[in-house]
Amino acid sequence: MEKTKNKLTSFSDHLDQEYGTRGTETREAYEQEFEAFKLGVMLQELRKEKGMTQEELAQKCGTTKTYISRIENNASDIRLSTLMRIIREGLGGQLSLNVSF
């Protein structure tokens, strides 16, 4: 019986193979979607840490449960002003932005 070699690939190499290198249209679309996904997960985790339901968060920051759910499930783009309001009024935090090149 012939043994096959396990070929390990770094995650970065995997992304290059699946979506192209950084700067390509496909890879940039992937990166943008991934950032939106991370934002949704972060908001969900913060909400749960505060012991809040989506409905409670929505009421505190003047939006709807459906909108909070869509953000958490990466089904909706979010305006910066809305994100700031959710963080500040809904979760009692402060939003800090970082730009990398």
C-alpha cells in the first residue's frame, strides 16, 4: 500500500490559492466579507457578555431586533453612525478605529 504525504499549507497560502493574492478583486471581496463577519461576531459576543438580548440592545440604541440580527449574521451592511450608536448607547462602550496599509 502506497503512503501519501500530508502536505500542510499555511492559511495565507490557502487564501492565495482559493481567492488569489491580495490586491486581486476576488481576494479583496473575500477580505471585505471577512471583516464584516468579524464585526458581527464581535457585536454578538459583546451583547452576550452584557447579558442582553437582541431586542434589548435594539431598544437601547433605537433600532430593531431584526437589524441587530442581520448585523450579527453578516446579512447587512452597517453605517458607521449606527455602529457608533450601538457601541455607545447600546453597549456602553466607545468605538476606536484603526487604519492599516
